[in-house]
Amino acid sequence: MFKIITKMRMPLLALLLGTGAFATGHPLYKSEGQIIDQMPEKNELVVAYYGRPGVRSLGVLGQHSIEELKPIIRHRAAEYAGITGKHVVPGFDIIYGLASAEPGAHKDYIIHLNSKKLEPYIEAAEKEGFVLFIDIQLGKHTPQDAIHHVLKYLKYHNVHIAIDPEFEVSNLNVRPGKKIGHIDAAWINQVQAIMEKYMKENGITEKKMLVVHMFRHSMVQNKAVVRYYDNIKLIMNLDGHGSPRLKIDIYNSIYSAPYAKRVAGGFKLFFNEDHPLMTPRQVMGLEPAQGVKIKYPPQYINYQ
């Protein structure tokens, strides 16, 4: 029997993003003053619900059937559309590779979601016009290794990928959950390159999103080498819980004016751990929460 590891309950820490050089891809600035749009596109938001099908402890997505989820997520997306006037795309964010306290048959500390459990969500997303993120916790895998398990799902036009460094222990002699994991920014570039290569070889012409979750600075190291890839829309998602003031202060320290212009921001909300839960107007910076206000609103919003 596998023992599932739940998210570590730790306070948010500052996250800083950077730009620089790498062997492939492009700088986040193509040239002086020329800004590259990140996904979602202008005047768009993605609002997704997170979890593991059938696992109630890992988020709201695992607490409801697909049929129950569809109106819940649509209602939440409509809230954001109503206050922003933006085109809002609802979404599923599904934990596909789940970190385990036990090594398992492959000694990788990961439980992969059975395709028979995933495919109904893909089909529902296609039918309903949702996006779907296949979320990968890493265990003993590097992101470059883990990505090969899910590339085949990119053939669906609205399926995208997310990677979560929290339970990465590829270079450690401990099980996931004992230490907070991290990845190198160069690995993110390699994941983007692998995705682009697969897409080109398989005639996938639409752009794909790659979400990177993080709640502390060290979870993505050497950020100066992060690169832009033509067909990959990179989103850095602030994946941490706490009071509204704490979350907003940290988010604003990350997404100052220069960074907000070149990196798509994500903001995660926790139904059980955020006290109080921020309203959509507060998330979008239209109203203050506990005396502070978001300056540059996120373009990807997810709920757990």
C-alpha cells in the first residue's frame, strides 16, 4: 500500500525570477523594449481547480465527480469574467505523477495516474472547452525524465503540462517530503525543448502552456538562465498558502513592473489553509485585502 504525501504546510517565501542566456531558446526579451506575450494571451485568464481524481485530501478536484465539477469551475470562471471583462478559460489541474512515501516497483517514489482515470477528464475538457493541466510531482525523476510519461497527451489541443518541484529528490538520499525539492532553471529549458521537439515531430501546431509551481525562492535555482521558447507559454505559479496580506506582499515582491511585463504570473488559493480566502476581486487587484493590494494581477489562477 502506497502512502500518499500531502503538500508541505510551510509559509510562503520570496521568489525572484531572472533572465539570461542558455544554449537554445530565446531570451525573455527578444530585444530592448520588445516584450514577449506569455500564456494566457492578452485579455485572457485561466481559472483551474487542482487535485487528484478520487483522492479527497489532495484538493477539490478529488472531492467531486466530473459532472459535479463542471458547473463549479464554470461558476468560478464566470466570477472572474464578470469583474474583469476578460475571456476566462476554466480548467482542470490534475495530479498525474503523485509523490509517495514508498519507493514502489520502479523505485521512483511516484504513483502515476491510470490512463483510464485521466482520459474521462480529457474528454470532458475537450467537450466543455476547458483546458487541462497534467501535473507532475517528481520524486526520483528529473523534470526531463518525468516529461516523457505525458508527452503523448499533448496531441489533445487543450492539454498542457505542469511540473511541481516540491517533492523532487533525484539527487538526495531521502524520500519525498523529507526535504523541499528544487530544480535548476536549465532543466525547465530542457523540458521546453523536449516539448517543442515532440510537438514538431507530431504535427502539433498550437502553443502549449508549461506551469512551474513554487513557494520559495530555492525551488527553482539559477533563474537567470530561463529561456523563452516559441511554442511554449511559461507560467510561474506562486503555490503557497497563508494570510491574504502575506500572499499579496510576497506576490508583489515577485511581480514588480519589470517581471510582470515578461513572465506570466500564477496565483494559487487554498480553500482550507488560506484564512480568509481571498475574493476574486482581491486576487485581481481590484480591492485590497488586509490593507494591501495586488499590483499586477495573475493570468493563471488555481484553487486547491
